[in-house]
Amino acid sequence: MSNTWSREELESAFQTWHATVARAASGQGSWREFVDLFMPDAEYHEQMVGVLKGHDAIWAWVEPTLAQFPGSAMISFPVHWHLIDDVNGVIVVKLNNLMRDPGDGAQMGADNISILTYAGNGKFSKEEDIYDPAEFNELVPAWIGRAMELGTLSAGELEWCARAQAQTGSAPA
């Protein structure tokens, strides 16, 4: 691959990707729109579940992970920086997975790097997310614990916490 797409097209595709993620996370859009940014045979590399191939597999991970609690409490993904490799059609972005305010104004989040491989026409053929799973495994229970202390979890979120506690024998926070 060499200069197949202009820098402007790659930047536009990245901005669309990020805006779609932001809309879905805020509840203004759907995670289905995110999945639709990928080619039907795309690969999504997710560190904790492996390689997902195709729309159905990506959706089967995205919907329960990000559209449902506790993933749905990640409401913003501010970008620290992004790089465009216009020779290879690759975009690398470092962003923060920011949880909603637990009720005291705290900003609790964890960083990740996403590597997007562009396929043309606004679609991607691959995404690879790189992050520290231990950081997320600490973030989510800490956030839940703080939100529980402050009484800001919904009834449905509290039910999720009770189910998680019953399954694991320990509180999620």
C-alpha cells in the first residue's frame, strides 16, 4: 500500500470514528453505528477476548461490553493525541476511557491506544486496542464503589452489582 488515501480522507475517517464512539457512549447514538464503520469481514483485536472477525462477532462483544453496565458508565473517550500514517492507511490514537462522574466531580478513567487500519470509503478493515487490563480491572470496581458510597447508581445498576456479587462471592467494588 502506498499513498492510496489522502491525509484528508484518513483524518475525516478518524473524526467520523471518534464522533461515532462519542455519540454511542453518550447515548446519543448506537454502538451498531460503530460496528457499521467496519468492513463486513473486518478484524477487531480486543486484548481480553482475542480477535473478533466480522460484524456479528464485533457486535456480540461491543453490545454487552459497552452498551450495558458497567461498560455503559464509560461516557466519554477524550483523545490525548492521534497520528496518521498516510503511506499505510493507519491511524493510531491514544484516548482515555472516562467513566461518568460518580457523584463527587471525580474524573476516573484509563487510557488505551487504538490502531485503525483504513479500507477506504469511510470504513476500517481492522482495529486493535492496546491497554493494561489490570488498570481497567481496578478502575471499574473503584468507580462502582465510589458511586455506591455516593448513592448515584440506578436501581438497574445496583441489581447488576448484586448479581455480580452473588456470582463471584465478593462485591464488585
